[in-house]
Amino acid sequence: MCLGIPGQIVAISDPESALGIVNVSGVRREINLMCIVTDDHPLEACVGDWVLVHVGFAMSRIDEAEAAATLKILAELGEVEPELEAMRLSGQA
């Protein structure tokens, strides 16, 4: 199953392509940030944001409390480890 899993953007890696590094429970991965960039929230403002990551894209911004609650629920359901392993196997940044 593919899930949107919470992660925190820690750096912008390629501004021209709107790519950034996200930390998802200790796994760092380069993802596309285009879906969360707006005129009111430019790319450089994304560092520190919590986002839902799905198939290499930050799909939406969420707050830290929602991220923690979502990770807790996913862990209880046993869904976090398979997603993190998939991220590890698909390449680290």
C-alpha cells in the first residue's frame, strides 16, 4: 500500500527543479516540492515545513501535531516500517 507519510523538509537541494530533502523518521530523501509552493509560500519558505510525502512528492503541508499523530497511527497499524523501507531502497539523499 502506498501512503502519504509525514516528513519534515530539512533543505532545498535543487531550487530550479523545486527539489528538497525531507526527513521521514530518520530517512532522508529528495522529493519534489512543487505541489506545496505558492506565491504566499515560496520554495525557500518550505524548509522546516511538515508535509505528507507520497511517491516522491510533498502533497500538502501539515502542522507538527498532525504529523506526530499520523506517524503514531501508522506505527500502530504497522504501516510505517514498510514505507520507510521502501524509501530506503528507492534511494537516499
